[in-house]
Amino acid sequence: MEKTIDIDKILASKMGTKIKYVPNFAINWLRRIAHEDEVNGFLWDNREVYGTQWLESCIKYLKINLDVVGMENLPDKNDGKLYTFVSNHPLGGQDGVALGAIIGKRYDDNFRYLVNDLLMNLPGLKPLCIGINTTGKKGRDFPQIVEAGFQSNNHILMFPAGLNSRKINGEIRDLPWKKTFISKSVEYKRDVVPIHFSGRNSDRFYRIAHFSDKYIKKVNVAMLFLVDEMYRNVGKTFKITIGKPIPWQTFDNSKTPTQWAEFVKQYVYKL
């Protein structure tokens, strides 16, 4: 079996020569929390599968059960228009897989995720991704990468919060949505399709996320636990609610792009 996910190589790509200061026990712990062996086994078994078919294989592997409401709100794939699909991001794993599978099947793989570039390490997912390195030097290329995505002939699937949801005042909610999807959807005349995804991670995850966000900040420690959270959510049922497309003309000068982003976020949570 070829090793696709190699924690040592991923750390080296992110840390460079500083990796020598990371003790072996920490690297071994990361291997376990990232389920390196299990993930590599799945990737090897599906090494010749790509795109939406790969996402559907993930759904079977993770035993994801979906209750989808509002499929009729997905635009006709032959209407000649391009759309921006936006959703809350409660999980960090199953939500991305499930939404990608639904949209990919509907639009014959003609969509792209804007994702953290770590996911580019997954060969089956890579053809559907526009990777964004938000922590390294490549973070400066973010505007150009986003521009290329919206200039393309692909639908865009985004999680505007950037990070997955946190527990805020006892409620699982996204962090503020970034305005990019508003400004670019208006610029490129893309209607916005709002989607709500039900679900949550473990209390452990939210404790770690709270600590990381408050005291560490520069490093998203919680992200290290997302694969483990994905395995904890195996076999669960998630409800997806798809809202009616919001015409891009809605986002006029009566609000700033940031205010419109908050408006759409609140709309999503009412679905």
C-alpha cells in the first residue's frame, strides 16, 4: 500500500527545517489523531476514483446518512448560469463531503471547492479543489486564487466562515462569514444558493477550539482533531436544507458586503 498521507512530509512542508524541533512522540501522536493508517487504507482502495465518484465513496465509507430538504431549489444545470453555493460549516469533514457529492452529482462535477490546501493531499478530491494556504507565504496569493475560481466556468462551493463552527454561548455557530463570496458573486453575476447543514462535533473539540482561539490564535490547533472528529461521526444522520437562490442583484449598496454576508449567514440558520 502506497502511503498517500504522510504526517512527516506534511509537517515538513509547513514547518521546513523547524520540524527537527518536534519530538517523535508528538509526531506519533499526530499520526494516531489523524488516523493515518485508516485514511491511507481508504485512499489506496479508492486510488483510481476521482471527483464526485470519490466523494460518494467517502459517503459509503463513513456511513453518512443524509436527509436532504429542498432539492428542488437547486438550479437547473442547463440554465447557462454559474452559482455560488454557501453553507455553514459545523463539522469540517462530513459536511464538505456530503455537499460536494450532492452538487457534483447535480452538475456533473462542474464545481470547485475553495479549501485549505491541506486537502490537496487527497488525490481523489484534488481535481475539485482550489487550494488556499492561509498560513504560509502562499497566503498572499489568496486573492488571485479566489479570482481564478470565480472567473472559471465552474460553480463554486464555499464555507464563508473559513473555519468550522465553534460553540458560542452554548450554541454551535459559525464564526463571522467573510465577505468574499458576496463581492465576487456580484462582480461575476452569480446568484447565491444558501445551504444549512445540521450536525456538531464533540465537546472535547469545542474545548480545544476555544483554548486555541483564545490563547494560541496563530495556529489552529483544533484543526488537528478534525479527522478524529470525522471518525467519531461515522454512521450518523445529517439534515441538509437547501434554500432558494438569492439573486446577485440583491446585494446592493444598501448594505456593505460584510453586512450582506451576515445577512446570508442569518438566513442560512433560519432554513
